Amino acid sequence: MSTLVNVDTAHQPRKWKVATVSLAGCFGCHTSFLDIDERLLELIEHVEFDRSPLTDIKEVGRCDIGLIEGGVCNAENVLVLRAFRANCKTLVAMGACAINGGLPAERNRFDLVDVLNEVYHDRPGLSEGSAIPNDPELPPLLPQVRPIHAVVHVDYFLPGCPPSADAFWSFLNDLMAGRTPHLTHALMHYD
């Protein structure tokens, strides 16, 4: 018969709650984050993930750190971003898309109606009568893709396209140690 071990939880360090989300981007920042490889096991000793593709939790809870990749391109992105800001003590824009709109913002040079017509009407090979999707479940597009700091206050920026795994590791360790994150030139990564 086994007995329960009395664990003194008052002296165990608390875990940081971390949430992540991808808005209008390629998911490259999340992939790079996962590239910390076996260091994930060490990170899990200090972090509990809330909303994240790693957990499949759909709504963000109260968190210490929110990591957001991707720009803001539609109404749903705005709602998700505002929920993260409201629930995360520290909000981090990770990657070029979150920081400056990145590749999705290339459409900003054109009128949105012209872009939609080009994609759904005017391209060679499209069948006659092709229509711009008009499903009420699709979030309305914003006229311009915006960086997240154009919608909410951002505490830190983790640059890169995507940031390297080592940059994530250094950045998170600095934050959890109470230091202002500092990335050396060697940790900057743009592919």
C-alpha cells in the first residue's frame, strides 16, 4: 500500500503562467520556440502553459507572460489580442509580423477591394462566377494589416523572422529572472 508524501508547497518556487497565440503570420515563431528542443523539459520546470497550440486551450486565463506572433489583419485578431493584453501582465510581440506587420502587411500597399478581386475574380484559371467569400463565420478583414502595438500596449519586442530558439531561451530566462531582456547581435535571426 502506498502512502502520500507530504510535500511542502510553500517552499516550492511558483511556476510562471505563459500563453502564446499566432495571429496573421506563418507560425514560424512558434516553430522556432519549439526549437529550444530538450531545453523545453527544463522550461516546463518553471512554466505552466495556458492558451497555446501546445495545450489547445482556447481562451486565455490570467498569465504572467503572453507571447504573440503575427500581425492584426481581421476583427477576430483584434479581439484575441485585446483579451491577451487584458489577461497577461507582460505582453511580448515576437517576430517581424507582430512587430511591424511583416509579410502579411505587404497587402497594405493596395486597396483591400482590389486585393480581394485579384484573388477571387480576376486571376486566370478561376471559374466564371467565382465570388469573394462572404460567410458570416469568417472574421471581417481590416483595411490594413497592423503591428500589435498599433492596437494594444506591448511591453517587449522579440525581433527576428523568426527569432532564434536561443533568442527565445535567453529572452524568457531574463524575464523570469526579473531582468530586462537583452539580446546580443549573435542572437538576432532573420531568415
